[in-house]
Amino acid sequence: MASSTSLLFSVFTLFSLLFLASSSKDTMPATITIPLTSTFTNNPSTDPLLFLQHLATASLSRAHHLKHGKASPILQISLYPHSYGGHTIPLSFGTPPQKLSFMVDTGSHVDGPRVPIFKPGLSSSSEILECKNPKCVHTSSPDVHLGCPRCNGNFKNCSHACPPYRLQYAGGASSGSFLLENLDFPGKTIHKFLVGCTTSAAHEPTSDALAGFGRTMFSLPMQMGVKKFAYCLNSHDYDDTRNSSQLILDYSDGETKGLSYTPFLKNPPNFPFYYYLGVKDIKIGNKLLGIPSKYLAPGSDGRGGLMIDSGFSYGYMTRPVFNIVTNELKKQMSRYRRSLVLETLSGLTPCYNFTGHKSIKIPDLIYQFTGGANMVVPGKNYCVIIPEISFACFPITTDAGTNTLEFTPGPSIILGNHQHVDYYVEFDLNNERLGFRQQTC
């Protein structure tokens, strides 16, 4: 993920309320493939140590936002890795279409291109959303505060503009006004979906836009009516040159061959947008860790549980879980020299110096999910290895050392996208489950 969570939220916010009843009359093609386009990401530093520090800070910001934030035809869309940990898809909207890259984020319920990247004044299909439009009311959410006080309760005939929205997130906020716009696919145009044109924002994003794929009716896949979506993420390797993979929006009901499945859990009330998974325990190598059950399932108070998040580069573990995992990792990695200097510079721990070792062995990190599915995360996916200087760090972050709470609000474990690189991952929305298999992406 980018240097702070603010990089996830665009200065121009597009809510993916894609109403298919308003779509064009042409038949949806069986497969739509968006052409591959190169993207460029500005690294905050060419120094790998400072870059690690940048990513660690970004992960802490992301974790704070997620835990304390105050949501038959197949579409194949090119998915690009970014050296800060995110992935983007190219989408076009407006008339004539304006093409932008959208950051894919399963931990968010909003999407959005930014101004001046998108120019609504150049689009003949842009319309101001009025209070009398039901979409003005239906967009209400914990992050979007709406209402039409100037209508005095008479919304049906009120032509005033829908009031501005406000988005709160870690590291900043943004606000703006709603428009209705067109989403354009090759051979298919979806009309009059909701667009938020931001007039002020605390921070500039790195990507053009954010694509919300969270567990909510306002997410892009849910509002498009797809029954499942899937992706296979390329290795980050802090290199933007690798070929893209495909994000698949699938309208079919069939089961995908070769996948292991685990069900989505019921969301706690305070965290309705996340994909929670049932996890029985965690292993490091062959060692079963015996994680206390209160951390492995979300309680009614919103504490505990594991969520999967494509928008999180590394991942997060609450302090007690982090300590159990890293203590065992340190035991199994005791043959290698710890680097306290790198730990201080990067903010990650533990870190190791592999100088003088011709080969290294990092044990697998294994999540044992409900239903018998096991996700085996190889060391190269959950440790950041810097071959140029023969160092590696454990990139999963935890609560700040000054945090005295033993059991913090929100998910106890966040499974970031770095951990499911080279996995085919399917979010089966229709059957409320996650499927996955290892493969080269």
C-alpha cells in the first residue's frame, strides 16, 4: 500500500453504484478484456532500507484505518502490481471516455478517480445528483454523511443538489459533490452511476483512483451484479515492470476447479465492509502455535478475527498474536544473525543478516482455515528479502509499543496481499466463501 492510507482514497471519489437497469441495450460480452497499459509508481526512495521504512509506516497507517476507521459473462480487467504494494485496474468513464487506473481495495466500499485527472466538464454525460433522486439517500454509510435539509422533508420534488459527502480515513479526509456518470467497457456502457467529485482532500493519492471491492452493496462488484470476482497477484519484488495479471468479474454460478474454500464469517456491526475468514490456528513450519481462540473469530464487540485485504501490502497481527508468531519464527531462524540496526531503521522486526550464507531457509507460515482449507505462505511472501544487501525482515506490523491494550478493537489479524502473491484468490459473493489455490501468476 502507499505511504499512508490517504493514498488509497482519491481526491476524486467515485461510488460504484452501478445500476444495470440503466445500462446500454447491447448484450454483455461473454468476456471483456481491458488492454494492458503500463503504469508508473514513484518510489519514495531508491534506498531499500528507507523504502522498507516507508512501507512499514504505510502498513501501520492502513492497520489503524481498518481497525479504527470512523465499506456466465466474465469481465477480465488487467491488474498491475505497484512497488508500494497496491494493484490497479484501468477503467474508463465519462463521454467521451476518460481512462484512469483504479487501486483495487477489498477493504473499502468506495471507488474514485481524482481531479484534475478526471475532468467532468469535458464529459457530456455528467449530471448533478439531485435530492429527489433515490440514490442521494441510498448512498448513506458510516463514512458518507448525507441529508437534504433544504428540501424540508419534501424529497420527491426537491431539485437541490445532493449535499456534499465527507470521507474520513487514516491520515486525512476528503469531501466533494455527487454526479451521475457513465462507466465504459469495450462493447458495453453502464449509465448513470454515482460519482463523487472531490473539492478538497487532505492528501494526494499515488494512483488515479480507488476501486472499492468491500463486502457491501455499494462496492463495484456487488453493484455490477457479479456473483464472484477473482485475481492472481504478481510478486511485488518492488518492481513495476512485470506483466499484469487479470482481475475477473464473473457472472457465472459454477464452482472453480482446483480451489480450496473457506466460508466468510458474519461481520461484526462496527466492521460491515470486511471479508472475515474463520481460522482455527496458525503454524510456523510444522509447529502449531495454539493461538487463543478469542483472537481468531470476531466477537460481537468487533474485537478479534482475521480479515483478508487486497489493499494492505503486508498485513497486521495484534500484539499478543504477533508475539506468539515472531517468537516461534525467531526460534526456527536462530541460525541466522539478527540485524538490530535494520530493525531500528525499518521499524520492522525481526530482521536478519544473511551475509555469508549461500542459501537461506525461511519456514512456511500456514493459516488453517475453517472447512479444512490451509493457505501455505512461503517465506518469500511473508518476509521482505533484500538480496542486494543480504537482509530480510518480517513485514507484518503490530500495535505500537506504547499501546497497553491487550485486545485492541477491530480484526486481530489482517492478511495482506503480499501473503497471497502467486495465489489464485476467488471471492465467491454468491456462496459467501473464499476460494484459493497456489499457481504462478
